[in-house]
Amino acid sequence: MIGWLFLSHQIGSAIGSYIPGLLYDVTGSYDISFIYSIILLIGASVLSFLLPAVANNE
């Protein structure tokens, strides 16, 4: 399981550096990359709040 998490993290890191560079080459600015990263951050925050709370039974 840890191996799959590590692999997906590395793939995400590679994509996360390649796509903004590609968008910069196409548009000449990082504005689109910043907008998409803000949207993804908001989406991840919403999904984190929707996770069920785990009760600590100690």
C-alpha cells in the first residue's frame, strides 16, 4: 500500500510540474495554473470536511 501511495505521489508531482510549464509555454503566464490550483485546493478542502469523524474510544 505504501508503495502505491509513493508511486501516485511521484506521478502527481511529475504532472504537477509539467502541466504548469506547458501552460506557461502556451499562454505566457502562470495565471491559469494558479486558478486551477486554487480550484483543486477548494475541492480538496470540501472533500476533507465531508470525511466522517472518527471517534477515539480510549
